[in-house]
Amino acid sequence: MQRYNDEIEILRAKMTQSAMVLGLNHPDVLEYSQKLDETHNLILQLKYKYQSKDLSAPVR
């Protein structure tokens, strides 16, 4: 999970830097934004998947 958090921070930094240099509507900035969204959605899916497994485990 930490790997994805690190990837989000890297993408966020690249997106921010690109936006300052190229402008908010530049295709490179939009591509970073999309990759950031995809990575964030993946993290949410993984968290949901693991929470679902924890909830379905029998209580001892």
C-alpha cells in the first residue's frame, strides 16, 4: 500500500510542477491528473477489498 501512496506523491509533485511551467490545460498536466486519479481509485478499491475480507471473517 505504501508503494501506491509514494506513487501518488510523485505524480502529484510532477503534475504541480508541470502545471506551473506549462499551464493547467496542457496535455501533460491532464495526463498526470488522470494517472493520479487512477492510482487513487486503485487504492480505494484495495482498501474496500481488504475491509470486505475483514468483515466477512468469522469472529472467534
